Amino acid sequence: MTDGKRNGAWVIDLEVDMLGTGERKFPASPFHSCNDIIAYSLETIDGSTGESTLWSRTKIFTPETGYVCAIVTHLDHKRPSKDIMDSWFASEQWHVPAYLVGHNVKFDYHYLRREVDTVGTVHTALPPTIGDVVKSVRSGNTLLWDTQYVEYLLSGQSTCIISLDNLAVEYGLSGKDESVRNLFDGSVNTRDINEDVLRNRVEGDVELTSQIFQRQLKRAIDEGMLGFVLLQLRRYAIVCEYEYNGMWVNTDKLAEMSRELEDEICEHEYACQRAFMSADMSFDFKVDGGQIGLDDLPDWRSDVAHKWFNPDSVKQLRTVLFGGVVKFPEKVKVGVYKTGPRKGQDKFQNQDRYLDFEGAFKEEDFPPGIYPRTPKGLIKVDEKLLQDIAGQEVKPKIGYSSHVENFAKRVLRYRNCKKTLGTFCEATADYIFEDDGCIHPNFNLTVTPTGRLTCSQPNTQQYPSSEDSVFKQVFSSQRVGGVIMSLDFKQLEIVALAYLSGDKNLISDIQGGVDIHGCIRAEAGLSGSSDCRKEVKRIVFGTIYGGGLTKLAASSKLTRSEVSKCIDALTKRYSTAFAGFHCKVRDDIQWQSAERHESGILLRTGIYRLPSGRKITFRQEPSRWRKTEAEWPYSKLKNYPVQGFATGDIEACGVILLFDAIRELNLLEDVHFVNEVHDETVLDISTSYIASRILKEVVPDVEKNLGRFVTNMFDLAIPFDLPLKIEGGYGPNWKEAK
């Protein structure tokens, strides 16, 4: 990756303001416009000679003048004249590098890109080619080498979110000075820290990062992983696009939805109270041993109502459904004050009261294999239990009619509304940045053991699907007249499993366009309804993820017997993929190390290599069945390789192809990559015309070329020639992107 004008590497570290406000938002975030770059250190490494030079810059603050910039050399720490500074910036050192290196470098890159985008011409204290570097990153010519992320890849995803100091120790280097970290912990802002102290910190960080980078580069070459690492770094740059572009939130719609949810929560809460107090559910409902009627229920708006029934209380729900007694305090008038400032006022005292329920169901009607128990042996009042009651999958005692079913439905709706309000609406509102009205989630690349992305601040990957909720309506285009597009890699894990396992029947069905879920449904002898097919689909993917009969039955609307038939049909038709693949993985694990468990069992750690070159780390666990033996975890043997190859490698290639195709059409300013949810990519597009072009021109080309691209990029011995469909659509918001 050298060409005379683009060679070597820049190793960078920034120290910035922490002036950003917001209870949950990161105060040093580059998406707070009030934050500025206070100090940086940059080491330039010549790609031909290996020679390096260290540059530093700090901002010196004074009450009279605000701040002025100072450039200092690493060698003598003297501030140069303007002529010397100009000659430095005009030197060959500032050619665009092949690598921009840093520890969690996307943080630094966002600041540099913001500097270019918002100022137009970068700050005089930054090298003049910073704008060219940002363009080079977006064009794929300069790669962002994140030492934290590369270590995660080299370690087989076993080294997660490691600090620079700890990573330095791993490579036998001395740690850095923590004096500045102590100041940060003491709430000292960056601009108030002594210039020399701050400069020493950034220079020390860059020197450590540079040494780690050069060791990682050599290690990647020695282990034959450089090609794999470089491809993943191309994906890393696209993840930076998600974070930097952000998703625009329609705050008016969000506020309206929040108000509607608050009203609906109150409505469902009141309905829950009335449901269990209705005639069919209250003939055995007693307070302190005495019968009460519907008219005795307190007003749902009052605090007293929550004492009668609280839908958030699992204990009360269990008592209502299966019988028991609930104790609650109630203020009771016991007289009047005879003296003191409150003389003549009523005196109240808390007294315990008791609600006695016979219960609508018998616990023995709920088999433990289907309905899990708590450690105390009590039935878990979870979503499946309530769904089965609401759907009349289990019948109440004689005397209880549809009221108990309505009661369960109301509780489910109440919980769903409350989750949508708290987990989605309120959390999303907390992370909206005032400057652009967007959320800028943090995509975590170094968390999962498989290479799959996770997301936080906020977690956009946990938002409910468009089928189950209207919540995604709040995400619209940032541009007037713009649209949101959703592109989904269909059956990604199934295709990955077919390739990895070599299952001939599964490969044949995929190539022949067979409806795998419909086929398994038919062979299991189940109904042909669309709802049934959805349940079979969940079982197929659940089996890929390592789920067994008990776990799958607990989360399915099908009976345990029907789930068992689906699993049998699956393992019979695709025996190599669903019955034997995990054994192949287990046999191919290369043992690396071992440690003694507290029980005395020797537990091994090993590496499994995917065809892509990705390493997956497995660790043995004490056997559940033979207490003196160790075993490789069954569910992880099935899940980790498939998930790593599917969402970590194949989808990465698909997104890279998509990004490159849009860039070649000069549409990156019109098409913003804004989110990734497992096998879904979300785009914010300036016009519906451009969105239509992408669906008609770009997506078919990506589908056509993906197999060849995967084969070439990973140098696969067996060509990846399985078809992979990308379904997509667009609309005024994320929910309607179809």
C-alpha cells in the first residue's frame, strides 16, 4: 500500500475538551461542537526508510488572549518560528499515509473529519494534508489501523476493549504516565492541565502506539493474517461512517409517541386492575377476609391504586394467577392531633392489609420443561407464560372466563408500552445531540467473541422490529425530501452454515431457491399458515445459534412436541449442517493453553480457524454430565463459527462492495451509511430517485459480485458460489423503509 505519494503511517493521539453536556452522552464526544482539540501528537513513519519524526501541538490558554497554538518538536521541545513551521508542513513528511494509526483511532478520526467538514480549511496547527487524509480514508486508500481492534482480531476475539497501557504490557513495553488520567478522574478539564504535562501524555501515548503498531504489523504478516486484517480495517472505516453520519430523530414525533405511550400505560394499568376485580376473577378475591366488589376499586389515578395491583410486580402477578396472599401498607385514620402545630388535624398510621387470591390456574398445568421455574421452584411469570394465557393455550379453572385472558393481554400491552417508552423513547431522547438533532451511536467492534458488532449510547440494535412496533417511525432523513433505505442480507447464517459444513442437501436447496422454512414445516407435519412458518424460521435460526429443545420450546408459540418435530426434520434433512457440524469444529480446534479449574479439572483453550482466516477462541468448561471431565461448549461450537463467518466476514464484504459502488458513482454525499443491525444496513438518502437507482443498479451488482469478492478477499480454496439475496426498500422513515 505504497505509491510514492502515499506511504508509511501516521500515528496520532488527541487530547480534547470535555465540555459536552447530557446525562448519558460522552462529554468528550466529537459530536459536541463545544469540544475542541487541545493537544495532539503525531508520529510520521516513512514507508521506505522506516525513519520516524514526532510532532506535537498544544493550545496555551490565557485569560487575556484566550488561547494560542504552539508547535513543539520532540527532540528539543523548542517552539519553532513561523518560517520553520511552514517548512515542516511543506516537507515530504506530509504525504498521505497508507495507515492512520491510533488506539481507538475512530475517536481521533471523527475529530479530524469534523475539523475538515465544519471549518473547511483545517486549523493552522494541523498538517495541511489532513483533509486529504480524511478523503483517502473514505476512498479506501488510507486504512485506519486501530491497535485495540487489530489486537482483538489477532487474538481470536479474546482480547476485548483492552486499554493502551495494558496492551503495551502485553507487548513487553512500559506503561504510560497516569498523572493526566488522575486529573481527568478529578474532573479537571483538558484545557486547564499544564501544557508540558499534557504534551508528555500525548507524546507518550503516540510512542507506545507506534511500537505496538509495528509489532502488530509484523505479527499479522508472520501469522498469515495481514490480508484478513486489512479487509476488516476497510469495514472499520465504514463503521466510522455510521457513527459520524448519525441518525436524525424527529423529536416532534418522538415527543408525540412518548405522550401517547404514557396515556396508554395508564389505560392498560387501570384495565389490569379492573380485569382482576371483574366478576369472573373476583368471586374468590378478598381483602382482610371480606368480599369486595368492583365499585370498591380505588381510582386508577391515585397512589392507592398501585397498592391494590401493580403490573410491574412479578410477585403480585404470580399471586393473581396461581393464588396466594399479598401484603401491602395502607394509611388508616386513627384519630386527631390533640396538641402541637397540627392540633385538630387527622392523624394517620400505616397498617398492613392483605389481598387473598385463590388463583385462576393450577401450577401443575404448566410443565417445567416448557415453563421455567425460579430457584425456589416457582413458575417464572415471563412473556411466554402471559402470551399462552392470552392466547388460551392453557385453560383457567372452572368459573374463570375470558377475563383472565384479557387480563394477560393487558399486562403484556402494559409491559410493551412501558419498555418502548423507557428503553427506546426516553433512552433515545437522552442521546440526541443538539447541534445536528442526531444520535451518534458507539459501535463496539471489540466486544463479541465472534466479530459481530454491538452498539451502545444508544443501542440501536435492540430497537423493536418494524413488524412489532411503530417506534422506528421517529428516524427520518436528515435532508428535506430524503428517504431511509433498509438493506437486509437474507438467510445469511444459513448460507454461511451451508458453506462451512459442506452439507450437500442444504447447498442444493439454497442454490435451487427452495423455501427452507416452508420445507421443514411441511416435513414436520405442521400447518401451512404464515404464522406457523415464522415459528419454524425461529426454530431453524435458534438451532443454528445453539438452542436446544427446551430453550426453543420455551420461546416458541408451538408446542414442545411440534418444536421437537421441527428439530428432527431439520437434522434429518440437513444432517451434516445441523447434526454434525459442531463435531467437525471441535475436532479442528488447535489447543493453545490450559489452566486448572478450582475443581481440579484441566480446562483447555484453543483456536479454530475459519476459511476467511478469522480465529475463533474456544475455552473448555466443566462437563455438565461428567463432573470430572471437561468439554467444549456445545452451543458455542455451533454458533460462533457461523456467526463469525456470516456477520463478521461475509456481510463485511457485502457492505464494502456496497460502499465502494456508491462511492464510484460519486454519491457518498447523497447516500449516508447510518446504521447496521446484524445483517441489516441502513442508509439515509437525499432523494427517492437516488434510492431507486441504488435498488435497481447497485444492489443487483453487489449480489452478483459478492461470491467472487469473498472468494478473492479471503483466498478461499473452495469458491463461495452460494447465492445471497439482498432485500431492500425505502420510505419516509425507518419503519416504512420497505
